[in-house]
Amino acid sequence: MELDISWLGARGDGVSDTSDGPVYVSCALPGERVRVDEPTMRGKAKAANLREILEVAPSRIKPVCRHFSECGGCVAQHLERNLYLGWKQELVAKAMNRQGVDADVLLPLAVPPRTRRRIRLAFHQTKGRMLLGYRAARSRQLVDILECPVAVPELVSFLSPLREFLTGRAGKGEVAVTETMTGLDVVVFAEEEPGLDVRLDAPGFCAGAGVARLSWKSGVGELERVLVPKTPQIRFQQIAVEPPPDSFLQPSAVGENILRDFVRQGTEGTSAVIDLFAGCGAFSLPIAAGGRKVHAVDVSASQMEALQKAGQGMKLTVETRNLAHRPLSAEELGAYQVAILDPPRAGAAAQISEIAKSDLPAVTYVSCNPATFARDARALTDAGYRIGPVQPVDQFLWSHHVELMTEFRRA
């Protein structure tokens, strides 16, 4: 079967508008004619496997990774830069349009390759070897990787020693690895508890592979710090923070700096700031270091403890609170001049509802999900806030995810 590809879908598939409806084809580009297998239903849409590209689009480039098209981590390495940035911009614009929010969506600010400082890999011990990598697209199949052009070189060079260490010591699970200033912060999530061989071999593994902290979580058990040769440390500008294992951090330091500069600009001229979904303080600490009063709120008690310790001597207060179930009320928000929001992918619906009822003058919003951001933006604009230009930030390089940031101000 032959198809003409007209546009790019939200997950990077090329889409052909046929008489029977759209058909989604992985790795196909607009302007291409392709030969595909017979389309089948995948979820609510028809999809077809690409067999041959009959006419190649000028916008097609050579992928930079040998695992592209097999690994599900990247979907857009074959897109020429202008098409790629336009596609990411369109992802945000379409999400806004679906909610009826009128906003100026700018071209994305792109983060370079080899800058992602945290990754989460799956692993599975087979009879022949230890598989370590990412899942294939729309599949539970594990793709054993040897390289990753998204991640910092320190994480890529860690793949081999990590694979060797896990072999024979864990059956299957996941491992989170974060680059810090003092070494790698590693958390293994496995079905089994760490055995004697893990404990005996941990010192040599950590010393040889540059691991600052090795933690292990088995099943529903508590996370255990197996070995901590050096306390992991990150810096938000010049402020040192000791994050707990598997803490939330922005994917890259480059992207974090872009977001922090924007947040700082959005809070200039204010004396009382509330940072909602504050994490370890990427935004709170630099603002508080400038002498302003900041109240940071997050559901993670361990991250709030780390933030409070780093912010000693500043006008900084912290609160552990689940904002999805117990948002700050409109009355509580009255003590602040601006709110910073950086919620998880689910967005901040409960908190936005209270902000909409409040007299809070301004909101600086950072989001990793255009769909839930657009929903929250609609609630704020309906409540009388004006939305500023929406700036996408391409922190999730070559994937279908995109970060964004904007300001809301009371009309």
C-alpha cells in the first residue's frame, strides 16, 4: 500500500489523510510518498508500519544515533532543524487552540545534545546477557543501548560498568542515574533486595565508575542508601544543595538556567514570592539569595529538608504539602505578590482553581505538558488573568515532549 504523507502528528509520526481517515506512519515525513503494511487500529487511530520511502522529503536528515527508530526515547532525529522546531511550536499552539486560549506561541529555545543530566533506564537479565536501555516505541520490549546522544558523556560512559555491575545481582527493574558535582547519584529499583555480593562489590564499583551515592529500592520496601562515598551535590547558581536520592531536577542544567532566568524576570520588583511545586529549590533559592521573602511548597518532605538546609540564613520558609489534595487557599495566597508554578505532568488544576478565586497579581508558570498547561491557562484567563507570550523550551530533545513557560497577570 502506498501513501502520501501530509503532516506530522503529535508523537512525531507522519500522517496521511486518506478517504478512510488519517493513517499514522512512524519515521515518515511530510512530502514523502511511502510504501506501508496494511494499516491496523492502534488505540483510537489507524497506524501502518513503514516498509519503503518511495519519494524522500528534502527535510529528512540522517539520525545521529544508531538506535533511532528502534529505541522509543527519540522520535524526531530525522527532522531538519526548521521543521523540527516548527513541529514543537505547533504542539504547544494546538494544545492552546483546543482549550480556546489565545496566546502568542514563540519558536522553541533549543537545548543542545549531550546535556541531559538525568536518565532512567530499564534492565532485564536474560540467559545470555544483561539488557540495559529504553523501551521501544509503544512497546514493553527493551532496547539494549550502547550510546545516547541526548545524555551527558558521563552518563553514556557509565552504561558499560552499570551493565556489568547489575549482571547476576538483579533480575529486572529500573535504574535512575543523575550527574551531580561530586559524582553520579544512582538508584536501583529491583524486585530483590541488595544481596551480599552487591554490598561487597559496591565500593569497587562506586570508585571505578565515579558513583557518589548508590541506593537500592526493592519492591514496596524502603529506599536504602547502600553506599555513599561522597554526598551528591548540585548547585542552583552558586547555592549548593544536597538532593535526596532520585530527586526531581530539570533534565539539563542548560534548560534549568533558561527557566530560572525567566522566573527571576517574572518575579522582579516583588518582595513576597510563593514557589509551588518547588522541588529542591531551583527557583526558590536564587530568589531568596537576593534578599526576598520566599515560601517554598512541595509534597516531598526530603526535598523540602534539602531546600531548607541550603537556604539557611535566607528569608526562606518551606512547607511539605500535597497541592493536588490541599492547595493553598485564595486567602492564603493573599500574602504574596507572585506565585511560581512548576507542576508535574498532571498540571495544577486544584491549585489553579484557588488562584483563580484569589487577588494574586501575577503567576509565572513553567510546564512540561502543553495539554494540562493549556487547561490551567484557560481557567486563569477565564478568571481575568492576561497571558503573556508562551515560550517553549526544547529540553526533551528529539522526543514529543516539550517544556514551556509564560506569565499571567491580573487584568
